[in-house]
Amino acid sequence: MGGDYGKVYLTGAGPGDPKLITVRGLESIRLADVIVYDRLVSGELIKEARKDAELIYVGKASGRHTLKQEDINALLAERAMRGLTVTRLKGGDPFVFGRGGEEAAHLAERGIAFEIVPGISSCIAAPAYAGIPVTHRKLAASFAVITGHECTDKDSACVDWAWAAGAETLVVLMGLAQLPYIVEQLLGNDKAPSTPVALVQSGSCSEQRTVVGTLRTITSQPEVEELVSPVAIVIGPVVTMRDKLKWRAVEAVLN
């Protein structure tokens, strides 16, 4: 590793509620000379930074990127090569569709020390906060997580939809804008139209809202038009557990 280089923490901030960050994640915020943070990171966590810390926002929304990923990679390396401690703070977990693997590889190639601080991913937290267990002894012994974004730099689609349609519980992240396409692909690969579906907006946050339907009905339900990203899409029989397991009194329920 570089003799005088600093260190980079690739830290998962959790699904949105600032209380769901790990102890190590909070430590990495308080240690940092520089914090490079995303759109879905709670402002309450940013307040934990040192008063003299440099705060750099690199949030990404659909079609609107503050910095390209290559520029973020370069930024992390540049600050660390100055000898600074850098915390790259991401919503969820850095290795679950967070592009943390790309950032870690960029740092490793330059001999810069880094630490991965896992975070609670919205793929399990959003369903849990909506009263939906992703596995259940009688309903689903496994679950799969896929991206709702198709890759544009590959010759074929990122997602094997025939495989995805066979998942006992399927969780789709970043898929709200592609919901009709996702439904079409699953139905086209023999997923039953009666399969339950839940859309969970802003899981664990005060803005959390949930819409429940089936593959047959979900795209035509008017409540869906009121949802905004981030939304976790949960597909499978476990969605039926929500009626028994809803526990958040503060949730604005749309179904």
C-alpha cells in the first residue's frame, strides 16, 4: 500500500432510517476527513461528521448524475493519496448494486488501503418494514435480488428473466420506472398472473408507503402513480404475510 496514503471506508448507510446504520459505519463517519455521500443517505448521518470534515455530495437520480462513476472513483483515490481518511457513504450496502466493487477495485489498483463496512440492504429492510418476510418456512425457502436497470454496455440483458421468474421470492431494486417491463418479462416466462406483488417506497423512512396487488393488476392500480423512487418491488407468496405482520403505525398505506 502507498506509504503516505490515507484510507477509504466504503460504508453502507442502511436503507434510510439513520438508526439502522452499523456501529462501525457510524465510526467511519466520525473518523473521516472527507465524506463522499449519495442521495439516499440520511441527513442525520451527515450531521455526525466532524465540523472540519469536507462533505462532497455525489448523488445520483434516474437520468441525473452529479458525477460519473469514473469521476467518483478518481475523487476517492485523489483525496486518499493526499493522506486523508475518506468515507464513501452509500445507501444500503456498498456491494448490493452500490458499485462499491468498482470503487474498491480502483483503490486496490493504486495501492490505497480500504475497508468495506457492510450496511443493511433495502432488499431485506424495505420488505421487513412493510411486514413482509423475504423467506418463510411454509412459503419461500430462498429469495433472489435483481436490478430493475438493464445494463446498456452489454450485448445482452443483465437479468436472466427465465431464472428470475422461478424465484420463490423476487426482490427488484431500482425498478419502479421499469415496472411494466418487469411484469411483462415475468408473465412471459410463465410466472402466474395471480402472484402477489408489493411495492414499498422509502422503506424504513417516514415517507414509507406500500401498494399491494398481483402481477395481473399492479401496473393498472392508480396508487402506483403516486409512488416515487426508491421503491423495492417484492414478488411472491410471502407478500400475503403483510396482512398479519404490518407493524409500522406511521406508514401511509395505499392499499
